[in-house]
Amino acid sequence: MKKFIVLFFIMAIIVNSISISGAYAYSYGDPNEEKIAEVHKQMLVKLDENPPNFTSAQKLFDTVKEEIDMHMGPEPAKIIIQNMKDKDKKATIENMEKLLVLNITRRLTSIEKNFSEYDTSKRLLAKGFATYKALSAKVEAENPEIDKKIKEDFDQALEALGNPGLFGVGKKEPDIEAFKQSKDDILNSLKKEFNMKSLEVGHFSENATETETGIQKKDWTDISNIRNWIPIVIIVGVLIAVIIFVIRRRSK
């Protein structure tokens, strides 16, 4: 009987852990870092050298040029490369920042177009937020209230995605209108903060200072993915089998 009680409590702890995990479903997960944003941060380090290391900065930029051209056309990369050839540090940084804003726009727009696809939308939002984090320090230094508001809008956008739950447990219906509102608030704030006339890619030159590859993610962190529940299901199954074995043995 004691063994049965111990096993019962073990199962209770596991079930409780599953419930707790569900409570943390509203997180940005742990997607791969947004490559363009990471390159931007690395370029800043090179451009902050004395004198600015434009050669290394351009080599870093070249690693994402193909992706930029694919999703945003050749114009943005062409302008930024010319900035570096002209050794114009200020223009290079400003236009890289505008490129990141366009990348956030691309991610949020893609979510709206495929809103019903929860897993994809959550990953895209995580990548959009990862991109904003590369801009956050500058926004916070100049307008801390705007930075706070944008982060809150990202949180609200995440909530608006809803939650499919696990087998219907913990399910929350998505709210596309709430998402659109959060999206518009984020983009309007960024547009104003970075003094951009338009967030359409074709207007990049108007914003510029004068002179979908596949989405990848560390899936093991995504609790909405049913595959990640397999180990837990196996553990629970083994415990149930042990309990049944103990009960049958004691009954004999």
C-alpha cells in the first residue's frame, strides 16, 4: 500500500508540473536569434573601432545580404554597402536601423496573413521581438516611455495569438483584431522613432540617409509542439504500468 501511495504522489507531481508548464505558455520561447539583428550588433562593434573598421563590417553584412535581397529586394543592401564604401559611419548605422524596422514589419505582417497558424506565428513574433531588442537600447536612451510601450505592445500581440492548449486544456481563442491593434501600435511607434516616411520596402531610398528562408527554432523549447510532450507521456505511461503491476501483485 505504501508503494502505491508513493507512486500516486509521483504521478501527482508530474501532472502538476505539466499544469505549471502550461501556465508559462505565454513566453517568447527560445527561437534561433534573428540573424540580421545579430549581424547589426556585430557591425556596431566594428564601426565603433578607431578608426571604424568598414572592411570587417561589410564582411559581416555580406553574410545576410542574400537574405535581405530575397525578402526586401536589392535596394536596401545596395544603399548600406554604398554607405560603407563611402566610409560614412552615421549613414551606415542609421540605414541598418531602418532595415531592422523593415524586418520587424515583415515578421508582423506575415503573422497577420497566416494568423491561424499558431506555431509559425509565435516563432515569427519571437523573431520580431529579437529584432527589436537590437534597437531597444537606442530607443530607451532617447525615449524610455516609447521603449516600454513597444515592449508592452509585443506582449499584448503575443497574448492575442491565443493558445491552442494541450488536447484542448488551457485553450484560449486567438484575437486577430487585438493583434492588428498591437501590430499597428508597434509599427507606428517605430516609424516615428526612426523617422521613416514609409514602412514599405520600395520606399527604402526615401528613408535612407543621403550619400523567408525557412524559420528554424530550437523545437525542444516549444511546449505547444506535441512532439515535446512525448517524453512526459512515456514517463506517465511507465508509472501507470508500474502501479498496475504493483496492484496486481498485491492482489495475488
